[in-house]
Amino acid sequence: MKNSTLKFLLLLSVILNIAILGTVGYSYYRNTCNRPVPSGPGRRAFLMKELSLNPGQANLMIKNQQSFHSQIDAMRQQIFKKRLLLLNLMQSDNPDTKKIDQTIEEIGDMQEGIQKTIVAHIIDVKTILNKDQQKKFFGFIENIISRREDGRRGPHR
């Protein structure tokens, strides 16, 4: 083979190796250093394992979680209906700006209610946990908030 062909193949091999190492490194980083809290059914098992919950704590967490999610789901459903109403108001031939503003305020009030419900739930969970568990728990929450602030989707239903 010619010398220039060998150089080209060597350069191609180096570029390919760098790309593979970069991909492996990035995957390792995402899976270990920046591991989000899973969503769905795996979340409960993840939290119980990562927080080292005892059986009593786990039962309280499950009970609180079920109640919390039913409350939040009902609130989200109400917001969904208000948003559809808002869309219909905007689509009318002569949009009633007072009714639109009122609907926007109602949606805002509902969102505020969701935020207050979330905060109350987090405080309830905090009372179940010891200091080390609380630190880990709030670390998970901080991770979720940071991911969403960065434009990445954190765990969410």
C-alpha cells in the first residue's frame, strides 16, 4: 500500500476511536454522575433503595404518594379543562378579553394551588426521613429543578 493510503486509514482510525471514546465517556457520565430520578413505577423502588428506607418509612411514603398523586391529577385535570375553555374563548369571532383574563387568572390560581400542594407533600415526606435521607431527597429535587431549568426534561408524568 502507498504511504498516503496508510496515513489516511490511520487518521480515519484515530477519528473513529475518539468518537467511540467520547460516546462511551458521555454515556458513563449520564448514567453515573447525572442520574435522574426515574419516573413511573420505577420511581418508588428507586427512592426506597437510594434513600435506604426502612419498611415503616416505605409504607408511609407509599400512602403519602398515592394521596398526593390523586390530588395533583385532579388539579391538573381542572387546569386542562380551563385551558380548553381559554382556547375556545380565543377562537371566537369576537373574543371577550375580560372572560379571557378571568380564565387566565383562574388557571394561575389553580397552578398556585398545585405548587402549594407539592410543597406541603415535600414537607410531609421530609418528616418521614432522617437527616441523611432528607439530604439525598432534596438532592434529587434539586437535580430535577436544575434539569428543567437547563431546558432538559426531568422526570415527570
